[in-house]
Amino acid sequence: MNHNLPVLVLAFPLLAAFAVNLLGKISKKHVAPWTLASLSLSAVASSWVLMDVLQTGKFTYTVGGWMAPYGIELVLDPLSALMLALVSWVALVATFSALPSIKQEMPGREHLFFSLYLILVSGMMGLVITGDAFNLYVLLEITSITTYGLIAMGKGRAPLSSFNYIIVGTIGACFYLLGVGYLYLLTGTLNMADIASRLPALYESPTAATAFCFLMVGLWIKMAFFPLHGWLPNAYTHAPKGAGVLVAPLMTKVSVFLMIRIIFSIYSPEYAFLGHAGIKNLVVWAAAIAIVCASLLALAQKDFVKMLSYIIVAEVGYLVGGVWLANQQGLTGAIFHVLNDSLMTLCFFVAASAIAYRTGKSRIEDFRGLFKKMPLTMLALCVGALSVVGVPPTCGFFSKWFLLLGGVQAGQWEFVAALIFSSLVNAVLFYRVFEVAFSQPEEGASLELEGSRTLEVPAMMIPPLVVVTVALLAIGLSAGPLVREVIRFAIPSL
Amino acid sequence: MDGWLAEIIGKFNYWVYVVLMMTGFYAMIRKNNLVKKLLGMNIFQTAIILLYISMGSKVGGKIPILDKQQALEGAVQVAGVVNPLPHVLMLTAIVVSVSVTGVALAVVLRIYKEYGTIDEDQILERIGKS
């Protein structure tokens, strides 16, 4: 394949970011069409790339005609093409919800918000397809800086949460940079494939191990792997709702993908998993502890969005654990769960921003009577909840099933127990929410929504709710073929 | 004792890198003043820049500006020229670090407007009151 699609996928949002900023200054009317058009083009192009890759296999794209290993190359294998499609589609769907909610939250500044938003999307797309370790650092910082900005645009505690994120995020990125530095010291190259071809001879060197540790810890900070998760809950809770719908589903999952990339494309699974079996077990234990602790912390929250943030932290535990189980089932589960979890998180945050749009509330106790007021939103939330608990027709069940099988196969019973425990806690969490939402509003209390007529969200917010709900069910129903036709090819060989 | 001293002097820039990095790390975690945290972050990033520059340098290395004719004829001794790649990478890293600092300062400004202080304890106190 020698067309320019892979680079166009990220060029559309990047160029549109500047157009949105300039034209948005003249009139706010330009913001929505440019944002939606560029993301739709990206989504279509990325699907095309995914089809191509699945049919013809892996290919690399040389940026600017500078040949690798000196130039930067984009690597399109089934896994990165799948992630590219996921990022672009989730971004497109999230935008429908972000547009009205940002218009309400920060009138007059939409063009600033959406130019950052588009740069973030294009940065994430770059992250998943780049084949150059240093380029990856730069893209990691592009996505981080735009996220800091997006979060700081919120009200109240948002700037403080964003500042904490800046400090912790920078430590993470610097650790990654250090890891790359040690790899460069060892191999004299920055291209991932080139490093991978030179590294096996140097596996004995302590520098290789140091670099591996720095890379892993750096990414764990970025993906908020418990106990390095401190920045995430506040940042996601206080962020503008329009930023949450994009950042929450994607950022942590993209970092998990990068971890898979480093283990499989720079190092080898033999090095990471077999060289030091003790470390592998330790990481799976850490993941199990992460899942249990984050679930318990979620149980303690009164704020709906904060509860969701802790669920994300628990899900990161699933993913890290799934990858480090180091068997086919676990990895299938982890990759499948990256897909499912970003859709579930998207579903929750779209619903949360719809509720905030209509009622301005995010505390669970204020959700009284919501089922009557916003039936569609609550229906979507129900499907999302079923999926995160792991009830069969929804997609969450299938990825969790693979993770469980992987845990059993690896004999890591603590991980299996943690998964089941977390499913039960999730059931309790959402039962609590729905119990309040089903109950009738008390007389006089929380009745800014007068009467009992339905107050569904604006037309713009309906497509994301419907699309995500359908996607959660459709992926669940077609889980078998999906794993056979797509995800199996996406799994790096073990 | 001698071996120990030789170890420090021989790899002196790497030792400085570790010390700088730990200084920055300490400031980021321990200091209450948000701007001091930010300074710590900058020291941390500078330490990494020092590490990269150290790997490119060679004892007695020349600056990497080559004569094209000579280079094409293969008359250039690579061992005698400093490796320019880490320097170039660090130019990018400096740009990144400046942008992060810029964003962080803007955020600190917003925090100051919101709470009237940049001391973390006082801010948390004020959040607790409201």
C-alpha cells in the first residue's frame, strides 16, 4: 500500500485545529462543522486503513521520504490500526456530546477549547501508529499538554487538579524519556524495529533492564496504575464535561497500548515475562491489588463522575494484569477490553455530561427521578452498567471472560478473585445509582426540573448515546467473529 | 578510597545528573509552594538534558560540522566528532519543557486568582472551608 492515508488520518484534525481557532474568532458558527468534518474524515480514513491492514498485513509509512531508521516511520500493524480506528471513532462520537456541553459551560471560548481538543485527538492518533521511540515521547507530551489545558479550563478546583496532573504527568514523561535515553545509549538508534533487532544481544546488560523499568514506570504513571493513580480522579472529575468525554475513554487506554507496544515491539515477551518470573507475578499481584483498592475507593464516592474515575483506575488494573498474565487468553482479553472499556467509559461520560447539561448535578443523591426525566440517557447508562458489571449480551462480559480464562491458565488466582470482586462491587455501585434514579423526587427537594415531564437532552447529544449503546450490544453479540477476525491478528505472537 | 574517587571524577557528569534529578524530584514532591514545585520540575528536566548531552560527547571531540567533500570521500574520523543526535533530541525536549512550564505557569495564575495564594496547604485549607 503506498497511499498517504495513514498520515492524512492525523493531518485532518491537526489542520482543522488551526482552522477552528482562526475562523472561530470570527464566528462561533464555524467551530462545529470544521470539528465534525475533520473527525469524520479521519474516522472514515482510519477504517479504510484498518480494512487494508487486515487484508494485506502490516506495512510501514515513511514520513517525508526520510528512510527509517534515520527518519520517522509510521507502523500500521493490525493492533495499531485497530487502535487508530478506535481513537478516531470514539473522538468523533464524543464530539457530538462535547459541542453542546462546551457551548453551555464556556460560551464564547468554544474555538479555543476545540482547537486543543483536535490537537489532542491527532496527538493520540500519532501515539498509536508511530514507530520511533523519541517521536513517541514528543507525541506523549503533545497529548499531555493539551489535556492539561483542557482540564484547567474547568471551573473551581479544575486548575489545581490540572496542576497536580502537570507535576505527576511530567515525572511520567521524564521517566519515559530516560528509558529511551538508556536504550539509545545501549543501541545507538531510536527506531523501534531497529532497537528490537539490536537489543537481544544486549539483554544481559543492566542498562537494558534499567531502561525497561523506566519505560514501564513512566507509562504506569501516565495510565494511572494504582498506586500511581493519584492525579486521575480529581483531574477527570473537575474537567469540563466536554473534555471528560474525550480524555477519560482514550488517554489511559492509549497508554496501555503503548505498554503492549514496548513489551512486544521493542523488547520481547521472553525478556519481559520469562526472564524474571518473579517480576511478572509481582505485577499481576499489583494489578489485583489495584483492582480491589480502586473498586473500594469507588464505593466510597458520593460524586458520580468521581466514582466513574475510580472505576477507570480499576479497569486499568484489569488491563495491566491481563497483559502481564503473559498468555494468549489474557492478552486477548486485555486488547478486547481496551476496546470495550473505552466504549463503556465513553458511554458513562456521555451520560454524565448529558445529566450535568440538564440538571447541573453530579452527586448521586441528586439523581432522584432521573429515569422519568431522562429515559434515554438512563437507558444508555443501564447498558453501560450491565457491560461494566459483565452481564452476557453486552461486550464487557466477553473481555472479562477472556481475562478470567487467562488468569486461570496462568494460575494467578488472586487476579481471578480480584476480577470477580470488582464485578460485584460494580454491581453494587450502579445499583446504588439506579435506586436513587428510580425513586420519586421528594416534594420540594431537587426540583429545579419542574413537574414530571421528560427533559431529554438536546438533539446533538442523542446520537452519541444511541451509537454507544448500540455499539456495546453489537460488539457483545458479535464477540466471537470479532475476536476471530480482528483481535486474533492484533495479538503480538507469544 | 582511590577507586571510589576515580569512579566519581571519571563519570562526574553522570553523578551531577543524578544529584540534579534527585534535587528536582525532592522539590516536586516536598515543596508546598506551587512555583517551587514548578522549579523542581525544570531542574528534573534539565538533569535529563545533561544525561543526553553526556552520551553524545567525546573527549577531544570536534563540533559536528563537516566538509561535504571530505565526508563524501570518507575522510572523516567519526570517533573525533561529537555525536550531534542527542543535542538535536534535546532541542526538542527543551521546547517541550518550555511549553509545559508555560502551561503550568498559566494554570498557577488561575489558581492564584481562584484562591489568592499559591501555597498548597493554604489552598487545601480554603477548599476545606468552602
